Amino acid sequence: MKKEVIMIKNGEIALKGLNRKTFEDALVKNIKWRLKSLGKFSVTRAQSTMYIEPMEEGIDFDEAVERLGKIFGIAAFTRALVTEKELDTIKRDAVSYLEDILPYAKTFKVTAKRSDKQFPLKSPEIQQELGGTLLRAYPHLRVDVHNPEITVTIEIRDFGAYIHANQLPGAGGMPVGTSGKALVMISGGIDSPVAAYMMAKRGLELHAIHFVSPPYTSDRALEKVETLCEKVSEYSGRIHFHCVPFTEIQEAIRDHCPEEYFTIIMRRLMMEISMEIARKNDLKALITGESLAQVASQTIGAIACTDEVCTIPVFRPLIGMDKNEIVEIARKIDTFETSILPYEDCCTVFTPRHPKTKPDVEKVREAQNAFDFAPLLQKAIEETQVKQIRSLS
């Protein structure tokens, strides 16, 4: 018996008590879906660990590891060699399995975990034996038990001995789909893709809604947003993308509403359309990329005006973050460079010269009610185009 597997450690799932199996089942389903195009894998669970084993020859193990690093619900994972629970075999296989790692390190340590208490050596003895073997095989190494470059771990489990080095951090969070479904209002900017990523990390399955205003916005602007959704989908899984025609509504705002209220009224109408799309698709919340006081439409007063029309929760995961923090996450998930491409979305159309930063809800409502937007909203909803977006993997 000698094979390579991937060992997965759950994070928050371990705290779910009687509901734990439900979350684990969701994680297994997401793992299988994400790895499906690479070939056939077995996903099993034992002793608080998930084991992923390729069931076919020629599977790209490196790509499997890359994809697993973007699946929410995984706290940490590592490639591991499974071998016989016999000391000489363990030492021999450890030397060969780690030959791509240890020659390039200066310090290491060995840790041992003995779940199978029938194994004749205790953990300190296993560590001593394997450490001595590795020092003889790689004489340039020295032991550093406090801050080693490489930590070699040997786990003696029920089904074999598992040899691995240095766990990789997982994406964390909760498995997508375990917290319900929500609709993210996504523009072409930096913030909303980050908000989508952060709420998917909390287990939400995502739908996305985007508003287009041709000829004021271009096809390239729409392609940019679809690319952003594709990048987010590497973490969230597939995204149902709703594209709403918004030109007539924006022109009506321009023609019938006071200029200082253009942006606030536009956002209120976007919220109304989004709520109807959410209702039709059984989505229980909206998600926005708003950060308090970042722009005029994101002051407390402006947010209160937009929320007045909402009858479902509005999640704002970025509300207390500054721009540098948001940009850091955008770079991490590879959306930043796409977000800064110079293709403007409809939020930049008919921007008021002097927007209200402390709007009065009643005055905003009165300004909006001066024109009957209902027929235009219904028309936009009926003409909304829907497609599925997912990463190329």
C-alpha cells in the first residue's frame, strides 16, 4: 500500500454539533463538483479528517491542490503519502517522498500523532526515529523545534501511516450553499466583487445583478463585470447572473427628478428591481459593496434612504473597511486588475455635480414619487437576461 492523498481539516464545521454532518455533506459535494473535470476522486471521512484520493491514473494533482485552496469550508489541507504502518517502511518512504522539499530547507522538525494505539512506538519515539533517518539522508539539515522551515508530520491512523510536510491554509469559512442564497449587486468597481467573495465565504450561494445603460455604457463594461463574476466563482461556485436594462429608467430620473437626488433615487430603484428579482428566485437577502462614507451615496443618511425601500436584509460586509483593506482582498482574489479597467458602469451616468450627503428621506421619497417609475421597473424586470457564470475550471 503506497499512494498519495490529500488530507483536509475542517474549520468552523467542527463546531456545528448535531448539524455537523449536514455541513460536511455540503463540503463533500462542493469538493467533488470542483474536482470533477480533473477526473474521478474518492472523498471519505474518518477521525475528523477528509481524505481525497484520485481513482484514476494521470490526474493533475497540482491542479487539484490549487482548486482545493479556493473551496470555502476547508481550514487547512496537505498532500500526504499513505504507506504501511511499519517503522522501516515509514522511514524509507519519508526519505523519498520529501526529496523535493528537504534538500532546499535548512531547518526542520518532526511531529508524530499516534491515533492507532496498537502501534508499538509512542509519538516521541516515532519522532526520534524518523528525525534521525532524515538527518542521515539530508545531512545539511539541522533540527529547530521552535521555528523550523519545514515541519514533517507522521500520523499513525487506523488505515495506514500518513507522511506529510507543512499544511497549506484553506479558504476557511463555511461551505457555499449552507447559509442560503442571496443576490449581490455587482458593479465594475473594486468593492462589490470583494463583498460577493466575503458573503460566499459565509456559506451563501450567489446570484448577481448588474445594471446596464447602453449607449452610455459599453459592451466592454459588461464583459468586465462578467469577468469579475467568473473570478469570484472560483471561490463561490457558479453564479446566476442577472443583467438588467436600465437606460430608460436613468433617463427618466434625469428628466423628472432634482439633480442632487439622481444617485439616491437611482439606487432606490435598483434596490426595488433587485428585491423583485430576489423574490422570483427565492433569494433571502441583498449584498452590496458599500463602505461607510467612501462616497456621497454611502453616508448614513444616503444608506437610510436606500434601505427604506427594502423589505429583505441588506448585507454590507465592507461597511467598516477602508479602501486599502478592500484592495488587499481584491488583489488576493485576483479581481483588482480587472476592476480598474477604464470601462464605466451605469453608476457614473448622469452623476450629480453636488450630490446630497445628508438627504432627508421624505424629500427623497417626494422627489421619486413625482414620476411613476412602476411601468419602467416592470419592463426592466421582464427584459432582464439571465446566464450562469462559472470559472473555466
